[in-house]
Amino acid sequence: MRIAQISPLYESVPPKLYGGTERVVHFLTEALIDLGHEVTLFASGDSETRAELVPCAPTALRLSGVVDPIAPHVAMMEEVFARPNDFDVLHFHTDYLGYSLARRHPVPYLTTMHGRLDTPELEPIFRTFPDAPLVSISDAQREPHAEANWLGTVYHGLPVDLYHLVPQTGKYLAFVGRISPEKRVDRAVEIARRVGMPLKIAAKVGAQDRDYFEAEIKHLFDDPLVEYVGEIGEDEKNAFLGGAAALLFPIDWPEPFGLVMIEAMACGTPVVAFRRGSVPEVMRDSEAGFVVDTLDEAVAATERAVGLSRAGVRAYFEKRFTATRMAREYVAIFEGMVESARLRRGRGRTAFGLAAIDADDHDSDGARAVDGLGGEAGVGME
């Protein structure tokens, strides 16, 4: 198939430092190529890929000091839709930015939603585009808009050889993510204190969270058990996560997926995660780590996690969260959409060769005939 992957421009593909969505776009793009598909990647110009790269900004926006990040994305949409005959399917990772043009475009499209969906600003989007074909990254992510046109859930995946098993139990606890209220690094510090183990924090402090960091978090790093190492890149993660006794994932928000959980599992490092959002779907108690509801439970689970088989944690990752599995599930959805569009075009031909399309059936959305497809091809389960 000829597949267009449309990435956000905030980070390169893959990111140089922090960046979950662009990292997943990279893993998916490369896995699709490995499966024999022809992939074109619309992304920032400093991206690295085996796909045909269409540079839509010179460099990643976060690192370039751009003032208006929406403008390059709008220009990118025009670049995508100027090539109507080049692709069998358009796969967007840019939230709702492509909806208006895509519903008027002859090529089937879908959008993977990567963020939280419970914010009030999204209500008019879902009302205005009820037929926009969507993929979720966990079933929990869908809950605020269960009525939307979900084609399936596809869990994220990593290349099987990206990280390797570190069989020895580490001497410290790890936290990876953003310093923000919903990520609750303060909980991680409290768990480490109560367990009596060192905590290493590899985290980004974004501009929007700088005041929170200065007022609520920075003083916690004065504790001798706590070491703040800042953002880390891909080449540092195996040593950082693999060297930990456990990853702490003490979130307090409806996490859409939580990529760092499967990164830790790929290293054989068990995860102690709070029961929010996707966590109960991604985790399996006593196999990949522990799912907890309270701080007391988290402390007890952290003490137990060091006794889990690290080879077993790695095996759990390999069974459920590889990039090849992710790519195959997306291809099944793509194929269903393309076939649906073909059948609709056939039904739409009249004896005079004219299109006869129902008023409520957009020929571009590729969605109606794949309703329920996620139950067969896109569920992201074992």
C-alpha cells in the first residue's frame, strides 16, 4: 500500500529528546516499510527515516523557537492534500487539524488520537466531525467520546531490538516523563523516601509547567535520595530504565497510553503504576509489575516488584507491545478502509456513470463499512 504518515512538527521523527507521539510515528513508519509498504512521511526536516521524507518545517518546532506553531501545520496540510493520487490512505497523527480538508478529499483517511480527550475545547470538534474516522491508543482514551467513529484501538509498540533485557535488579527507582501536576513526580519522591531507595528522575520541564516546578517540585530534589538528570534521549534510555529496580508511574490523570511503561518492560524493568486511564489495559498485575490505587499500595508494590522475574517482564513486552504487531493492526484497518471506499464507489455508479452518494455518506472518510473493524483487526490485544 501507499501510505502517508502525517506527524506533528513539534519534534523530529524520531525526537532528539522528549516526544512520545513522534517516537511512535517513527516506529510505525519503519515497521510499515519492513512489511513491504511504500511510506511517505510528512514531518520536520531534521527527521531521520527510510520513508520518503516531505519536510514541512526546517527543524523541530520546539527546538527552533518558533512563535506560531500552528502556521507550519496548516501549510503541511496543504502539502498533503495537494497529492490526491499519490496515496491509498492518509494516516494523521495531528489531532483534528486535517479533518475539514480530509472530509472533502477522495482518499481514505484516519486519525490516531494521541492525547487526552476530556477537555471542553474538544466538544465542538466531535460535534462538527462526528464521522471522522479515528483510532484510539487505549480503550480508556475513548471514554469521553465513546460515540465517535472509532475504527479500532491499536496499542503502541516498540521495535523488538530497540532495548535489551537487563537481567540484574537495579539499585534505584526511576521516573521518566514530564514535570507536571498530572504526572505526580511528588508521589514518586514520597514512594522512594518510604521505601528507602534512591530515585533518579529523567524528565522534561516545559514552559507551561515552569512555575509549577519552581513552586511545588524543585525543593523536593534537595532530598539526598533524589537525583534529577533532566531529559534523556533514546540512546540513554536502555541504561537508565534497565538499570532501575522499578519504574514509578504515579500518574493522576486519564493517561491515554503511557509509552514509558512498555519501554521499561522492554528492559525487563517492572512498573508500579496508579490505576488511571490506560494503565489497567497496558499492565498485568504480578507479571509486568503492579497496578495500585493508593500511596500505601504503591510503597508495598515497589518493595515486591524487585522480586519479579525480569525475563518474565521482557517476555510480556514481546508478547503484546512490538512495533510489528502495531503495524500489522494498522494495516488491517487501512485495508478495510480502502476496500470500503472501493465498494462505495462501485455502489455510487449509476447507469449514466454518475456518482450517487447518500447525503450523509462522505466518499472520503472510509469509515462506514469498517464500523466494528476494531473488534477484529485493531484491538491491540494478544
